[in-house]
Amino acid sequence: MFNRLTLFLEFIRCFARYALHIREVIATLILLIVLGGFVISRVESIKLGNAIYFAFITALSVGYGDITPTTTSGKLVSVVIGLLGMLFVGLTVAIATRALADTAKRALEDNR
């Protein structure tokens, strides 16, 4: 019988296994978001650290609003970063859903 900690660890194991299968896709999305931050840094003339922060906040749909693009190019790059973020978040949710389903299935099988 599974206790909560065992179930959580099983979920993490399944999540990591599925994430490793598509690690190139995940790494590419993260790299593109960082690259978007670099472009924002140059186009908007802000520090690179702030630009990468902006890129991830935009990609993860948090959007605090403390940094906003003012140029047309910066706004266009921000939209692209947002679209990349949608892919990243969607992929993460899909992996988590699959891992949760596998964990629940295994727990049910072990309880029989």
C-alpha cells in the first residue's frame, strides 16, 4: 500500500522519466526564452539580467508589469516569448498529467 510520500516520489520519478524523453525540446524552449531575453536586452536597452527575468516572467504568463517593452520590436519579441512560454507550460502540464495518471494506475494496481 502506498503512503503519501511514496506516491509523491513515484510521481516525481515518472515526471522525470517523461521529461528526460523530451529533454531536447525542453532545453530548446528554455534556450529560446533566454535568447528572447537577450534580444529584449538589446532592443530595449535594459540590463541582460533584467531582460532574462522579463523573458521568463512573460513566458510563464506571470507578467508583473515592472518591465514593459516600449519599442515595436520589443513588443513583437515579447509576443514570441509568450508563445514559447505557452508551449513550455503546456508541455510541463502534459508531462505532469501523464505522470499523475501512471502513479494513480500503479497505486490502484498495488491495492488490489
